[in-house]
Amino acid sequence: MHADLDYFYAQCEENANPNIRGKPVVVCVYSGRTEESGAVSTSNYPARKYGVRAGVPIVRAKKLLESLPDAVFLPMNRSYYEEVSERVMDTLRTSADNFEQVSIDEAFLDVTSRVGSNFDAAREIAIEIKKQIYAQEHITCSIGVGPNKVLAKIASDQAKPDGLTIVKPGEAEQFLSSLPVGRIPGVGKKSEERLTQLNVSTIAELSALSPTLLTEIFGKGLGTYLYRASRGEDDEPVKEREQPTQFSRIATLKQNTRDLQQILPLLQELVTSVAAKLKEAGITGKSVAIIAILTDLSIHSKSKMIESSTSEARVIENAAKQLLEEYLKQNPDAKLRRVGVKVSTLTKQTGQTDISKFLKA
């Protein structure tokens, strides 16, 4: 999956000030030289209808919107956007087997272990993700689902805003054929101009070119990428770009419930998965949390620090069970739709730590 938060900065500003929702909203990077010098960072869709997009000079954007007295121009509030992004990325991360944040408003999720080759099940996960993010942050996102990263990325841009596009194996050629070459990630203005000189404007036309010609014109790296991407081919894995700050899993219960005995088997399954990921990465954690998503899609969590950093499923499960029991007791009306477990405060294991280390001197 590729999840892309729609017109993210402008959506954040609409949430901070609901009175501007529905008006053309333009978030700007002011240079400080003059009152209007600088460029547009992002804009909402009412502003985009008039040609106001990222990179447009602020002076030009104001001219494009001069007939709309209610247009709103705002300076970037990066720290606010980062706070919202961090919460959204945490939500996305709990829904993935492997997670890769690409930018403040984009991420890839690999859900293969959860759904196998069932794209209908992947659709349900995507729908749940969209509901969760909107309930939690009042932010819409567009999600593309495909058999690889390049197809998922292109698909996420297909039905913006608030879109969901699924490209199943075998559908790539049909999906890509009529799209402009500029929809391929990494194809910038210069590459597009060079392809235009070759009478190539669609992805289908690009796919008809030989790999030899493409490598001659664009070099081996980009040429090979263009050849494969035009066919919907990509084998780059989804992987965390930095050392993760947490390991988590979340899943939907068979039915909404607050019955501990109905919740525990799924919680145990999630703990086993998280513990396996920790061991695979050679990481231990000291903080355990449970995540409870209720029937109204509100998200709640409860955490505790355990005695010593661990990757042992038994220890994590005991802590998670205790937290869940406490949460249900403290919230007698809570009925759970989904449940999750999270391990954080991580430590990378750097080598052998048992007593045999000291007996080999």
C-alpha cells in the first residue's frame, strides 16, 4: 500500500481553523524579502481549481485567486504538521507488517503476511485505515494497493482526494497504459521533455521502447527503472529507513466486544508477531502498550514500563494482558472493535550478553 495524506498542510490548517474549510487555502513558504516573496508549499482543492499548486510564486497565486476575496494565505507551521504526521504514521505503522515512511505525508505499508495474495482483504485493511485516520485526526488520505511499490504509488494518485485504488496482479498493463508518463514516480520535467522528443506521452508508449534505447538516453540506472516501471515491475522491498522507534501489531476482532476471554486469543497472536519481529531485528523493548479502538473508531492506549528490556513473548503478553484488564475495568462502557499491542523504548542488542562472554577470556 501507498498512503498519501491529501493536501496535508492545508488540511491541518482547516482543522485548526474550521472557519476556512471550503475556502481556497494556500500554505506558503515566505522568503521574508518582501511581504509576498516566496512560493506555495501546498493548497487545497478549491485553490487548485484555479491553478494554484506547489512551487507557484505567492504573487502569482494571489493573482490567480484575486477574484476570490475569501481566499486564505497562511505561513507554514511545520511543527504542528509534524505532530499530526507523527500520530498518523503511528496509526499506519500498526496496520503494516513492514512500514516505510517516505515523507511527512507519505508512507508505504507491506501487508502481505496479513492477507497473503487476497487483495479483497487488503481493501478492507485500507478502508479501516482511512476510517481510523479520519476519526482520529479528521484527515483524509488516498491509498493505492498493488503487488509492488511503484504500482501502489501510482494508484494512490488515481482518485484523489480520499481515494482508494486497487491494482491486482495481471491488471498493471491495463491500468498504466493510458496514463501520462509523468505519473511514474521519479519522472520529472526534464525526463518528460526528453520522452516527448521521442513522441512518448503515455506509459503504454514508453513501455514500447527498448531497454537498450532507454539506457542509451537516460543511463543504465534511470533507463532500466523506466523500462521496468512502465510495465508495472518493481522488486524494491518496503523497509524502515531508520531504526524503528516501536514495534506494533493491530487487528480487528471477529465481533465488537469487551469480553476479555474473546479478546485474549487475538492479543496473544499479536504479541507473538511483535516478539518475532523484535528478535529478528535484534532489538528489545522496555515499554509495553495496548491499543483499543472502540466501536466509534476512537483510539485509546494504556502503557507500562516493564522491569527489564525484553523481546520475550511471555513477558510482553503478561504485561499486555494486565493492561487490557485494567483498561476494561476503568472503562466499563468500552466495547472494542480492534485491539493492538506496541513495544517501544527500544534497545539494539550489540552482541553476546550472557555469562559465557566472560568465560572465554
